[in-house]
Amino acid sequence: MTKKMDRRSFLRASGGIAAVATVNANAIPLVGDSLFNDKAEGISASHYGAFKTGVRNSRFEQAIPLEGDHYPSTMIDALPARTYAQDRILYPCVREGYLKNGYKSDKSKRGSDKYVRVSWETAYDLVANEMKRIYKDFGHDAIYGGSYGWFCVGSLNNPQALLGRMLGVAGGYTSRTCTYSTHAIRQITPYITGTDESSAQPTVYPVLIENTECIVFWGADLVNSNQIAWGVPDHEVYGYLKQLKEEAKKRGLKFYIIDPVYNNTGMYFDAEHIQVRPTTDVALMLGMAHYLYSENLYSKDFMHKYTIGFDEFKKYLLGESEDMVAKTPEWAAKICGVDANIIKMLAKEFVSKRTMLMGGWATQRAHHGEQPNWMLITLASMIGQIGLPGGGYACNYHYSGNGVPMPAAATGNTLSNADANAKEYASASPGLSGISVKSKMDGPWKQRKMEVIPVSRIVECLENPGADYNFDGKSYKYPDLKMAYWAGGNPFHHHQDRNRMIEAWQKLDTFVVQDAFWTATARMADIVLPTTLTTERNDITKSQSNAYIFAMKQASKPYGEAMDDFDIFVNILRRFTAEQVLAFTEGKTKMEWVKSFYNASYAKAKKSGVVMPTFDEFWEKGFVYFETPESAKKFIKMEGFRKNPVINRLGTPSGKIEIFSKKIAGYNYKGCKGHPMWFEPMEWLGSKVAKEFPLNLISPHPKYRLHSQLNNTWLRDLEEVQGREPIWINTKDAQKRGIQNGDVVRIFNKRGQVLGGAVVTEAIMEGAVRMQEGAWYDPQVPGKIGSLCVHGDVNVLTPDVGTSELAQGNQATALVEIEKFKGELPEIGIFKAPKIKGI
Ligand SMILES: Nc1nc2c(c(=O)[nH]1)N[C@H]1C(S)=C(S)[C@@H](COP(=O)(O)OP(=O)(O)OC[C@H]3O[C@@H](n4cnc5c(=O)[nH]c(N)nc54)[C@H](O)[C@@H]3O)O[C@H]1N2
Ligand SMILES: Nc1nc2c(c(=O)[nH]1)N[C@H]1C(S)=C(S)[C@@H](COP(=O)(O)OP(=O)(O)OC[C@H]3O[C@@H](n4cnc5c(=O)[nH]c(N)nc54)[C@H](O)[C@@H]3O)O[C@H]1N2
Ligand SMILES: [Mo]
């Protein structure tokens, strides 16, 4: 019998090892009270935060943020509503034409065909038989299982990792590399600084609060996008943002926002708005660089000691190479729309104050998106404050609470948030999150087969089977895909150029979708499999900050016939062999897996001298909390490199910041050369296309959704205009078109057309319009290519063209025209489940 452990015995002095955090049972946040609870108190977690579950009549009716959540997000409140949304998938369904004719069905019927309810047994048979046919006739790489997307948190029920594991065990598949978030930045920055700058740890906030004099939000909306995290957020970052704001009052800390939009962060900090035309930031930075150089204001010492290749870049900057044009502030002003005198003022200010440049990711989600981050690092180098307290740059303050001091994962919290943001090909490999299973796969499966494509090239791959393409210095061949299996992502939201995509998708014999809701993606599937939501199953996860491990306890029964992703995959493998089932489950039940993840952390913690509660104690309490060591509050990005660039050389060939990269120059790419450059994007306000489509649309991340998630709840009411996704338009642009605030408008270009609700505002600059990503695609004529999307899916309008041969990344901007919508307003149909035969 285990004696109930004294809480204090969890507490342990760090024993002189500063980096080791402790488990602190006393500092544990209590949870708020539920209004109603008819069962044992539950706790669960999400990308929006951890919460306590309020249950009544066996229904999950309330999500109460944990007290440990410093600034709970509104999105948490909508979790019960989404559980019982009208568009939840109740039963496995098959498209009528597919049920009759299988893989020989008429694929142009996808989107318009009826669905038929089938039993789970029939659904499993259909999936397994089709996989077997494809393996036999076409080989493993004909099945696409990349399945990108923001599935719910949970170390066990990670559908993407589980799908990879199932397909790996069954016979292999084609997966993906990169993410829609960081496609260009994560490909280019390792060449420049030796690190993927999208995930590199930035200088922590306490250091900024003490030292920084000027903060630049450069296409970064910290106040909005920190609401969510890839793991579970505790929103501690908002406390630091508040301190920064207070600091500004005390000692004149200055804030700039460089953005076409006066975004949430600009407003919060009352920042000075520099209106830059979309996708022209590189020109703006070049203008600053030219001024710093010609006025002799830049740090020669830094350039000399810590960078290479300034000479090659300088020739370009001064107009002595490439286009032979000097990149003066006046040159830049014509492109980016910022007055030359302001460009000079900014450059002078940044170099004379302790300045932190905070870059976001929208600038790299554009044609030639490799350039902005390279140029930002070049500019920061010229400013010369990299590695100093509060100066330099970072490209991820806007994301997942980065910049908040946190306990190192070495303290025992080994649970992983990995996989969808997999860094290398290898880490996209099958494996339950939190544990590597590769080494455990014995038998015939150890030759697990997996190919990859860059994630955003999926449509190009479908259109060009067998074709060669360039990526990151090498040439590859697109596989000939026959089947795609999606679990935990929403490609008919996240991918660009919807109409082209619908046509390309017809190339697939079979499309399987596993989701909880009738998303636009599910409605394009041949086989639809309903999954549980997190509050309907048991799991375990950690906070993004490493400060917590959370128990995720089932609050209500699975809705309809929904099954856990894990069980769906086991049942498919049962159609293969018992050995394969065992390779997948390793003989463990789901709860045994959950326990094993906890125990792995427990063992690791013990090694570093931290005693965690036993699994049973943890499960009862609902969480473990690790304290942040003082040392973590002092972290300065690249401090070591600055102090000693020889010992702490960067992971680049030269060991320094590469303003010129011999490697990249050697690839001889048209769209990415040896140093950062201004390339004209395919569509921008200065291009020919702008004559016909004169407004530059940008598509940032939504305030009241996680991409498309939660759009099927009352959160829509907080923003929508006449039931349509809002589109922000400047007063002058609206006037020219006779558009008033609150009008329904039609937004169109050569790729397609959508309806939106006009928000006429000065918060967006003239010439630009803004529509958030993630509104559900709702074609007036379902399945029809070119049909008007009546709800406002921005990806009907965006182009699907890679950033360049280097990163092959996705874009999020486009040129469009807008007119007032006349005629009868079409109804929104996407949030009701389709009519299903057999019910
Ligand atoms: N125009 C434009 N497009 C963009 C962007 C942009 O800025 N502009 N941003 C891009 C970026 S950065 C991203 S990350 C992508 C996001 O694209 P996605 O991650 O694909 O979008 P989500 O809406 O989060 O889709 C997640 C889906 O997983 C389902 N799901 C959740 N939990 C589970 C589960 O446990 N099991 C199963 N089987 N399913 C589950 C949800 O119901 C939902 O349908 O969009 C990209 N697209
Ligand atoms: N609430 C909420 N938070 C989220 C998400 C969500 O869906 N909802 N998604 C999460 C995910 S997956 C990701 S990848 C991150 C995304 O993080 P980001 O990619 O950084 O976020 P975005 O909202 O796309 O863009 C940030 C800012 O860039 C501006 N911008 C757009 N184009 C340009 C340009 O050409 N130049 C300049 N200077 N600025 C420009 C936008 O107006 C916006 O203010 O956010 C994460 N956080
Ligand atoms: Mo993302």
C-alpha cells in the first residue's frame, strides 16, 4: 500500500543545479467552481487553455478556465457549444456514388453527391480493402497520409501521428515536410543563422522589460495570436505585455507597428503605425539598410566580427550588382508606400535606441517569402544589437507564449507537443507523440516506407504525378497519389486556390476524412469517419510552457457513434494481420499508453532530482506544476555567440551569420539568390494585375477561431456581418465603390469569388483589404468549380504558387476587386449537417 504522500515531499530544493525546476504542489492553481456538476470533477485541456469541465445530465455544458490561466481566451467558452454543434458527424458515412462504384466512381460528384449511413464494420472494410488494392497495384507511396492540421491536444490521441503509425505498419505512405505556418522561414533561416528561427528561443520578457527602449511589431500580432498555443497555453505572456505597457509610461519605451493593418497589438500598445504595402517589407528594410550604410550609422564591428558576405550584399544595396539600382529610401518609398523621410527616421531611431525587432510569419507567407526574414536578420546585424540585453530580433514572440521564461523540459516534462510542426523529414515519422516508436518497430515493419512532399505542394503533386520539382537545393519527383487519408486537419480550409484544388482532387480514387464535423473537407470525402472530441476521451498533455502536465479526463460519452482516432486505426489494422495490430498497440490499452507517457516523465524527473507525484495521485488531482528556475528569467538570444563567436559558433558553414550564403548561391535558383533581395511578387500593388484587381488582400489569423475551428459556434456572432466573414476595407476604397459599413460585398479575382461583410475602417491602409483565414467554404452550388462561396473562405482567392524553388512555401495574399453585392442574399448552408440517406 502506498502511503498518501505529504505534499511537501514533492517540493525539493534545486540542490544547486540552477537549471532544474521543482515540482511545487503548493503553487498549484485551483480551478474555479462549476455551476453544475453531476459527476466527479473533471479537467481537460485544449489549444485555447486548460479547463474544468462542467457536466449536467451527462452533457458537457461548461468549460471553466483554470485559475492558473492568466488571461483566459473567449474561445474556451465555446467548447461545449461545439460539442453539440448541428454539424457533428454522427455515423460513418459513404458518398453514394462511391458506395456503388468504389474507386471507379465519378469524382466530379464530390461535394454534391448524397451521403449514405453505413456501419463501422462496412466503413473499416472499405478503407482496408482500398488500401490493400493500392499497395498491390501502385505501391506504398500512392497513399498520402501527410494529414496536416491543428488536431486537438493530447499525447495519445494525436490523429496525425496515429495515422502515420497505422499507415507505416500497414505498408507505408507519402507524408509531408514543413508547415503552412513556417514553410519559408524554417527552410531559409538555417542557412543564415544555423537555426530554424521560427522555433528558436527569443530573449525573455524580463530582459526586455528592463532594457529595451524600442519595440517593433513587424507583421506580428502578439495580442491576438498568443491566445492559442500548439500545446496548452497558460497565457502568462499577457502579464508581460501588460508590464511592457506600464514600462512605456515610466520610461518612454517606444512601440512601432509595421503592418498594413493597425492590429490588436498596435491598438493595445498605442503604437505608432507605419503603413506598409503588403509583401513589400524587403524593400522597406533595404531602404533602411541603405540609409544606415550611407550615413555610416551601422555597426561595422558587428558586421566584421559576426557576419560574412556583407561585401556581396553591399554591392546589391548600392546598385553595383544585379539590377544596378541603389536601394535608397526614395527607391524603397515608391515600392512600399512609406515616405522616404520616415524610412530614414526609423533607421536612425532603431540604431540609436536599444531596439527589439519582432517579426511575425505573415511576411514569409507570400511570394518570395524566403526574403523578409533574411533581410530582417541582415538589418538587425547592421543595427548591431544581436546578443545584447533587449536588442536584436526574434521571429516568434507572437506565438505560443514564446519569450516567457519556462522550466526546461529536462525537469521531467518529456511529453511532446511535436509532430505537426515537425522539423525534419525524420520527425514526421509515425509515432505516438511523446514517444519515439521507430526503434520499437520490429518485424517486417522495420523497413517502414515513407516518402515526403513539401506540405503546400499537394495540389501541384496531384496535377503532376511523376514530375520533377526543386526543393531546398535538390531535385525530387512527385509521387502518383491514388488515395488520401486526412485525420486532424482541414485542407479545404487551409490550402490555397480552392477551385483549382477541387479539380486536382478528382485525380484521387479515394479520399478518406476522419473528423468530428461536416467541414468543407468532410463534404469532399468518399468515406467519412466520425471521431470523438477531447472531452469525450481520456488523455494526457502538457502546457506549452513546460510548467504543467495536465490530465485530460473524459467528461461526456462519445457523441453519436463517434470513435477515438486510436480505435479507428486499430480496427482498420484488424483487416490486416494480428501482428500488425500488435505493432500498432504494442499490446497496451489506451490508458496504459497514457500512464506510460506520464511514467516516462516521472523517470526523467527522478534522474534530475525532481520527485513527481505517482500517476494515480496525478490523475486524481489533474495536473503537476513545475516551477520556473530564476536562471530562465535571464535568457538572451545569441548572447553566447556574441560573447565568444569562436566557441559558440553558429551552425552555418562559416559559423557566422550568413548575409551571403555560398550554398544558396550555388543552387542557381531564379527566385532565391545568394543574399537577400527585393523580388517583385507575382501579385502586389505595383504589378500589372493590379490594374484589373486593384486591392491587395491579406488573410491573417482569426481573433475568435483557431483557423476553421469553432466557426461552427456562436463565436461567429462576435464578428460576422449579415452572416458573412468580415472584410476590412479603407474608407476611401469603400467610398470609391459605393460600399457602406455592413454591406454584403462580392470579392473576386481570376481564381474565384466569395461573399463577405464590409467593415469600413481606417484601421486598414488604403489599397489593402483584410479577410481572416478559416471561414468555412460554402459554395452556392456544392461541388461546382467556380461557384460563389456565400460565407467567405479567403482561400478561394489566394494563389497556390510556391514561394520559390528554395522553400516551395504557401502564400496568403492576393489581388482582388470588390463590389457591393446586389440581388437576393444566398443562405448559409455549411453549418447544418447534410441530409443523409439511411437515417
Ligand atoms: N489564406 C490563408 N490560409 C492559411 C493561413 C493563412 O494565414 N492564410 N494559415 C495557414 C496556417 S499557418 C495553418 S497552421 C493552417 C491551418 O489549417 P488546419 O490546421 O487544417 O485548420 P483547422 O481548422 O485547425 O483544422 C483542424 C481540423 O482537425 C479537426 N480535429 C480536431 N481535433 C481532432 C481529433 O482529435 N481528431 C480528428 N480526426 N480531427 C480533429 C477539426 O475539427 C478541424 O476540422 O491554415 C493555413 N492556411
Ligand atoms: N487567435 C488565433 N491565434 C492564432 C491562430 C489562430 O488561428 N487564431 N493560429 C496560430 C498559427 S497556426 C500560426 S501559424 C500563427 C500565425 O502567426 P502570424 O503568421 O504572425 O499571424 P498573421 O495573423 O497571419 O499575421 C500577423 C500580422 O501580419 C500582418 N501582415 C500581413 N501581411 C503583411 C505584410 O505583407 N507586411 C507586414 N509588415 N505585415 C503583414 C497582419 O496584418 C497581422 O497583423 O498564429 C497562431 N495564433
Ligand atoms: Mo500555422
